[in-house]
Amino acid sequence: MSFAEITRILDTLGARRVVLLCHHNADPDAICSAYAFSSLLKQTRPNIEVEIGAAHGISRLSKHLLQYLTIDVKEQPNTENANVIILLDTNTIQQLDSLAEKVRTGKAPIIVIDHHAPHPETLQLATLCITSEEASSTCEIVYGFYKQVNLKPGQNEAKALFLGTAFDTRHFVLANSNTMKNVAGLIDSGVNVQETLPLLSLPMDFSEKVARLKASRRAKLFKIDKWIVALSHVSAYQASAARALIDLGADVAALAGQKNETTEVSLRATREFHKQTGVHLGKDIAKPLGEFIHGMGGGHATAAGANGAGDVETALKRCLLLLKEKLVKQ
């Protein structure tokens, strides 16, 4: 995970314009890692112009954080004039939505910085992939770049890195020892934990509450060995609804919905499920599911997603079949 590899590419090309892209509905890890990485580039390569973009905008929580962090995120970044395009917290081109085809067919080299398992198509398209599933977040990888060049992040950058890490580790519930060492370094850079951590607490709006309740009412439960699998569908807030079903007692939850003729599936599982079964939602379920619905999928061991075509019921049935196949083999 070397920052020098990135700057070598930039210097070889004589890059003057770099576009940083986050996945659609970009979460705090995506926008905060892009912001901190942008600042690092500007410090080490002052002549480079950097733009941050996210197709179809950013999540509601990310918008809330922009009140406290000065981050300019464009929904339609100028990718055509970019010398290099860097994807952060984005392991599949399809996660770029309307920007995907421009990036796929463009001439600019693609660099990927992510803590998800890289998708095969991404590996083929990218000039360089810096990925580590051992990292708790993309922010943690970016903070590693700061340490590699012996630069201390400024207070705003440290706050952003802290928030992105806290978000992806569920307020450090999923953090490992290396994560906590990095958090200590960010605190040394000026982060006030008592003031900063509450910024991630966003009151749930009416629509999200309704989506969670509808998902619970519509849920179909299946027992595979000793594990409870919950399948449901809602038109929005699939990820939130999946988390709600896990909180209610499901070991695995798959929530599907359709948006603009695209089928979206969010998958969540408990850490205990992953630990005991070895099933990785991103690699074992979301990736083949994405291929089945003629789209793409990927993600973490306990949190993943897939987008594609077809109807919701077919996608959910495929999820269940994939889970059964993995669990029966054990």
C-alpha cells in the first residue's frame, strides 16, 4: 500500500488534473477518505488540480458532515479532462452509476484505493490497485499514506479520517488493534473525540423508519442449519432495513428494491455468522449475485451489495440459493 506508487504514475504522466471518484450515495468513509487524500496530493504535488466527485450525490449522513467539513463534492465531475482518475472506497466501476461508462471507456489511467476485495473487472481496468481487506476503512489506508511520507494531517483532515474510520467500524465495534493505533495518532493530530464522534449520530427520518418497519413486516425467514436468514424488499433504505433485521435477530439479511429500473440488493450478516461459517458476503454472495442479475456486486465479509437488472423476487431467491450452496458445502 504505497503512496509512492501513486505519485510515480502521476509524475510519469506529468499529471495536472486528477479526479477522485466515490461510489454512488457516497458514505462518510468515501467522502472523508477522498477529502484527506486530496489534501495529501495538494501538499505533495502543489501544481495538481484535484476534483472530488460522486455519481448521484452523497448519503444523507455525508451531507450532514459537510456542515462541519469543507468538502466540495460534485455530482458531475469533469472526468473527460482528467489525466488520472482515482476511485476511493469503490471496488466496482458499476458503483459509479452514470459515470461508469465514461470512466470505463476514457483514456485516463485508473487507480483504485479501497479496503474491499477488488472486483475482477476492476483489476483488468485499473493501472494500479491499492487494496487491503485488513484495513477497517479506506480512511485507514489514506492515513497510512500520510505516515509513509512523514506528514501529519491537519486538524480538518484528521477529523475527516477519524469520522470515516468511526463510520465504517460502527463506532469502533469492528476495529482491530491497528485501527485503534491509527485513531490514537489522529487524536494526537487534534481530533476531539467527545466533540467529533456525535457528528455521526443522525436522527432517523420518517421515510427511513417506515422502510425499516415495512421490511420487518414483509420479511420471510429461512433456517439454514442453525442460521436465520431474512429476506425482504423495500423501495428505499435497503441497507438501513438490512441492519434493522440483523438487530432484530437475523444472522443474515438480504434487502432488495428497484430504483430507475435497477435492482439493488443490500446484504448484512453478523460477525458471528462470518466467523463460524467463513462465508464472505462480498466475494461469496454479492459478486456472483451481481453477475446473475447482469450487473456487479461486492463488499465486505459482513456488509455487501449488488446492482443489476431483473425483478426483486428473483434476486432474493438467488441470494438464498447462494447462501444454501455455501453453507451445505461445509
